[in-house]
Amino acid sequence: MNTSTMLQAIDHDRRHFLGAAAAAVIAANFSLARSAVPQSSNVASTAKNVAAPASFASIKQIDAGLLNVGYAEAGPADGPAVVLLHGWPYDIHSFVEVAPLLASHGYRVIVPYLRGYGTTRFLSSATMRNGQQSAVALDIIALMDALNIQRAVVAGFDWGARTVAVMATLWPERCKAIVSVGGYLISNRAVATLAPFSPRAALAFWYQYYFATDLGRTGYAKYLRDFNKLIWQTASPKWHFDGVTYDRSAASFNNPDHVDMVMHNYRWRIGLADGESKYDD
């Protein structure tokens, strides 16, 4: 994808993206010989008849790997599994309209808070607050193990999209199908640190350069809600969300590990922070 196309893609409404992703998830579980267009049409028709809740009815907690994971669940427990993964600076409510739609088609829908968000917590204070791409992907494999899910359709955007791509690469046997929305492919740190963005592309990712500084970390922590609201506005300028919608997701940033996770994630990606060697391979 060239820079111009990438920047145009960033401008789309997140919820429109996720609606399309829901259609793709449902289509993915049908035979590949079938046309995706009729499936998408059926999803759009069903969406009119499924009421989208203001929030998830409840949040469940389960120990999985290094974490106690908070997650929402919808649909029948014996249905084919779909795991939906949010990005930064968003949370599980990105899928609050998608989850009941998928559940209405008989899917078991799992929507977890990633490490550093919502009610997800590290089990040990000694565990590194690590944002390496394979560490986050392994979190989801551990969650699937804890929930006795052998295979799932896995979908995500932003951090979630990258996590989906890593899962499909390292654990393809656990992925029945994937939906990776909005780019954000697996990071190659050697390329990221040697090949600078063009000026226009660099402008779109200004926050990554800001986060590379101590002042950026302090500023993010001090102005957390305002900072992330600005990202919502600039990443999706056509999405006219209201205060209630933003506040619902902003609550997840109060996680005690959120700032550490965000800083390490972006600093690691551009070669300014080390990770843990056990995740390097």
C-alpha cells in the first residue's frame, strides 16, 4: 500500500470498518467456493434486526498465560468461535455493535481487553510490561487455551490486526480464518529503523516520535484522555462520535499498565526499546 492510499484508509469511520469485518468473519466460516457478496448482503439485512447494546452485559475474567484477562462473551457456548481484537487507543467497545450480530448467526464471540487495557491485569508485578508483537499474540493463544478453544476465526484492527497476522504466521493451526483490518502488518524492526517515512506519512504517525521521548511519556500520562481523544478525531475524521461513546472506551485506559504498555509497544517497534529474548523467534 502506498503512502497516499494508506492515509486515505486511516480516514475511514472505525465502525464502518468493523461492520465490514463482521461480514468478512461470517463469510469466512462458509465454503470458499461461495461468493462473499451474498454473505455480506445477508449480514447487512440481519444487522437491521439486531439491536446493538450500549455496552456489554458483563465482563468475565480468566487466568490465561501471564494475565488475568477481562473479556466479553456473546453467543452460544458451543458455537464456532470468533475472537475480536481491538487496537490503540480503543477497547472492546469497538465491537459492541458487531458482537450481537455475530452471536445472532450462532457464533461464540470472545472480545478480550489486550494487556494494558480495561480489567486485564498481569498476574505478577515482576513480569515485564512488554509490547512485543509476539508477546501480545501469545496472550490470545493462552486465552484460547484457557477457554478450551482449539480453533477460531480471529479478527482485529490496528494492534489487533497485527496480532491476528502474528497468530496466523506462528500458530496457523489455531486460526480457522483471519480478518486483519486497516493494515498494520507484522513489524520488521530492521526495516523500521533503517527506512524513514516520507514527510506526509511521518506526520500521520507523529505520536510515535513523541512517545520516543521522556517528555512524550510524561505528556501521555498527564493528558491521557485528551491525547487519545485527539487520536480518535484525527484517525477517523468522519466519525462524529459523542462524549458518551468516547467515555465508555476511555475508562479502559485507566489500567495501571496502560502507559507502560503503549510506550514499550511503540518504542520497541522502532528499535528504541528491547523486548524479551524468549519472544524474538
